[in-house]
Amino acid sequence: MKHNKYLLFFVILLIVSMVANCTNGNIDGIKNKGDASYECFLVVAGKGATRDASILIAHCEDGWDGFASRLTRIERQKSKENEISVNYVTIPQVAETYSYWAQGLSTANARQAKNGDWILNGMNEHGVVVTCNMMNGCRESVVPDGKGVTRYTIRKLILERAKTARQGMSLIGQLVDKYTLSGKAVAFCIADSEEIWLVETTPRHWVAKKIANSQYHIEPNHFTIGKTWDRASDGLVSYAQTQGWYSPDDGEFSFKDSYADPAVFSDPFNSARVYQAECILGNTLNRKIDLNTLRSLVSQPPVMDHRNQATFIWHLKNKGPQGLGAKMWFSNCGAAINGMAPIYAVSKKVPDSYRDSPGSYDVDSNSSYWNAFVLQQKLYPGLWVFGKYYLGNRLLLDRFQAEIDGKTDDVESRVIALYAKGENRKAEELLSSHTFSELNRIAEHTDNMIKKYDIK
């Protein structure tokens, strides 16, 4: 069976977690709450490293306590304006923006914490994906309040304007160079069916590296780009010299070693996540990475975290019908708690229960996010802390996910036949209906599990 190769690893993790329960979930300094390193996790695999020669990206969105999520689709928008105000700056406007799917903060939380900024992850109509991690330990000071462009706006502009990953990478550089980055340092991942770009930013500088097709890359919450990169902001090295972070006497310049506090590289939580990813991906590389490899990774602690707000796996192909070229597997909260639904770039319908959520622990049973959150808090309340029904629920969820996968394979076979007959519109309508149906089924499954375990 497909999952048997990871069964032993999962059992070992489960045994370790039971021991962790006796210590309130703390292992070697890894804490349940308040740890600065809980700021998302990312793994990417190039076309030469995957079984079907596609690009695969997995991302765990680690949310803040009480911050709710929404998933929605934004349609194309036309504008007659020459400029648009974003955050604290004014930038040129485009005549028409692209449509896109986006996950992010609920409206209530966005207004409360980010002045309306909300987008965390997304995929546009051209199959361009954007996601990111916060970077801890950056030595460069933040820009003053009221200055720069936020990471939320950068993600939004990429989804609206980038037709390729390379365009998205260039846009980040242009925005940081001209306006600076508001807030903490960030690592952006931008990908399409041809390329994966990693862009690590400080408030005033950036460095970009194209991930080789034959490689996978693991991005925790600290800089990873060292001595080699493909693009970078002007003055990257000289600025580090003026700050005393680098001297030519030290040898070849390394971005991560110059711009990050060395202590950040020994953070126990990041180290544990990276080690787990290396164990799974490294052992798989000779056989090639596939969707199930990444599902196994994101559904096991410590990569899966009790504060996962959402989980993603993007599957990007440059072969076959266009409608099947860009797919985003999405789950509210952790992938071991909730099912993952296939969302295609051409899908258009979003169930109402996903579109928005009340914020700040204003739990609402009509919200698919809050139902998933409630279930996660019951089954996996802390790092390495498993609830009474966790294992039984995981077995039920695996069977349920297999049903989703089987139905998806059937729908995609029908879609290929429709494209072959030139019935493109029918094909895309079928994909859109499938996304809508599976999102609804997952929401219903979560609600049924809440009732099954009598969660109040």
C-alpha cells in the first residue's frame, strides 16, 4: 500500500509523542506556545526530483493563536487609474489584474492586525504560486513604522500581476529596492510549472535563487541562501561590510551567515522540522518524490504543528491539458486532522463556509475553518501532544482522503476526454464543480467528526 513505507516512521513518532505528553509537550526546549520559530515551513521539489516530472511544493501555514482563516477566489478586475495606494506607498496600477485563489486572515483579523492586509498563500489563473515563511534572526533593523510595502501586499501583487514565477521574483526585487519591506524579514517562494524561485528578503535587501530541477529544498524559519544565488539587490555585500557583519578576510561572502544571527541556526524546533524533512525526502530521492511523500511529511509532527492554520501541496505540470496543469491541495489546519481538497487554477466556485470566518476565538460552527480548528484542538492540542481520539481519527481520515483521491482521478480522466474532444468549457466546469464538491464534503466530514467525538 502507498502509505506503508512511512508506517514505521509514524509509529516511532507516536511513541515519542506519548512520552512527550508526560512532560507537557516539551522536548529539549521545543515549546507548545509562544515560540518565535512557529512561523511556517516549506519544502519544494524540482521536476527532476519528482516521480512525474512535475514541480511539487508543500507548505504548512503556522497561524497565530485566535487568528482565523479564509479561502476564496478573486476574479479579474479592470482599472482606469494610473496609480494605486498600497500600505504606505503609491505604485503604478495595471489595466487588468489576473484572477486567483487565496488563503489568508479572516476579514475581522485583517482589520484588527494588518490594516486590511490578509493574503498568506495563493495561486493565480496562470498557475503562478506564491507562499512564504517568516525569517527569524535577521540582523538588519526593521524600517520605521509607516514605511514600506508589507509581505501581504507583495503576495497580492504577485497573484494579480505575475504570468510566470520569474516575473514574480523580479517584482519582489523591484518593490523591496524602491519602497523597502515593512515588518520582519521573509522568504518568498514563487513557482510555476517550469521554475521555482526562492527569494529571501531583509527590510532593505533581497537575494534570489532558482531551485535546480534535480533538487529539493527545505526552508525553515531562517535564511538558507549562502554563497551562491542568481539575483540580488545592489549593495548586498557592501552593506554587510559597513555593518561589520562581513569582512573579505572571512573568505567568500555568504548571505545567510552575514545577515542572520548565528544562534538562529541552532533553534531546536526548526532543526527538528528540517531533520524530519531530510529523513523522508532524502530516503525517497532515489525513488523520486510524489504527492504521497509530501502528504506524509506535512501530516506528521513536528512539521505538522498544533497551530497549523492551513496546509498546502501545489502540483504544477507543464504537460497535459491546461486545466490540469496547476492544482493546489488545500486543508484547513493540519493535514492529519482535516482532508485535503484539490483546487485547480480554473476552478471558480467556493463554498460559503470557506469564504470568511469570525476572528479571535469567535468560534462559529458555520465556518469550515473554525470547525477544523476545534477538531484540531481536541485531537492535537500541543506539539507532540495527541488527544484520545487522534489515532482513530487519523485512520478514518486516511480512508476518507483515499476516497477523495479516487474521485479526483476519475474526474481528471473525464476531463482529459473532454479536452480531447475540444469541449474545454465543459472540462473546466467539471473541475470547478469537483473542487466545490470536495471542499463541501471535507467540511461535512469535519462536522461529523466533531459530533462523533462529542466536542462541545
